[in-house]
Amino acid sequence: MRLLIDDADIGEIKRLYDLYPVDGVTTNPSILAKANRKPFDVLKEIREFIGREADLHVQAIAKDAEGMVRDAQAIVNAFGEATFVKVPCIPEGFKAMRLLKEKGIRTTGTAIYTPMQAYLAAKSGASYAAPYINRIDDMGYDGIHVTKEIQDIFEVNHFETMVLAASFKNSQQVLELCKYGVGGATVAPAVMDKFVNNVAITAAVDVFVKDFEHLAGEGVTMAELL
């Protein structure tokens, strides 16, 4: 399962890249708004840091298919061929996905709340389909169950489209989809940090260090000892 950072804070992106084996970054207009800077400047900085080959997801803003295609072409021209253009899963969006597929531009179907949206995105040639786990939960449905249904639909229909699950509220949700074998998850920094934020883990490491220092001296590590 591919693991991406769902954020536009370059400081957080650098911190998480340093610590974890991440595969790229996803953004949307709301995430870019939180950065409170010009969108181009933020995205350019992210692309320069993660490199030209890493996945970067950037959303088209136009509401009509032709406008989405123009947005997509501008996005790829600005940020490289490894950039996936996020297209909302609405009727005009499905049209845009088909047109962009013909042009060789990769898309991510976004704003997915139902399996049928994901099915149509896959039929339209999207590379990824991004169901919103927490937002589906907030509507009174089960976001994890819906995402598993989407994964099953893709497999039984032999679609090449992969799930890129988004909008997580806890690490357990990510784990459930990791076990199910979805294609990817894009996770906010606060949730990613909770993957291994466990009192028992920290306590075990502290005990190991304390026991070693009892033998070798306070502050001594293997580097100093050997």
C-alpha cells in the first residue's frame, strides 16, 4: 500500500519524509488554504522537495470538463508528469477523466462518497479513486466498509484503478485498509504520527536504554562503546 502525506505544510512534509517511508504528497484547495500562501508557490516548493518522480496530487478547480482539462494541462506543465490531477467524481468530472486519459494525463477521482462514483471513475480511466473515510462516517455510513466495497469492485472488474483512501481520523482505519490490500492511503501528519505513538513502545525502548546505560554508563551508546 502506498503511503502519502495529506498536507501542504512544507515543514511537516520535510519532517515526515525524514522519518517515514512515504511515497508522495496529496493536496486539495482546502489544504492549500491552510498554508495561507499563493498556491503555486506552495506546490512548487513541495515538488522541489519531494523530487520530480514522487507522487504529487493537485486538484483541478474548474467545474466543467473543458475547464478541468485546461487546469490539468496547466498543472502537469507546471509540476511534472508525476503529478496526478484530482478531478471531482461528478458528471463533468467523468467526462474530463476520459479526455485526460486520451492525453496521457493521470487523474485521481476525488470527493468519493459512494462505490458507484468510484466505479464510474475507474471506467473513465482514473489512476486512483479517493474515498473520504471520515466524511462517509459523518454521513452515517461506514467509510471503511464502503472503501472495501470499492476495492472489491475494482478487483472483480479487473480495473487498473487503485484506491487512494483519504480523510482518516485514526490509525486503526489506516491499518484496516492496509490489511485489505488497497492501493494507497493519504494521511494527515497528526494521524501518521499515531502509527507508532504508543506508551508501551516508548516504555520498552526506555527500559532497553536504561539497562544498557547500567552496564556501559549514562549516555553511552554502541557507537561510543565499540
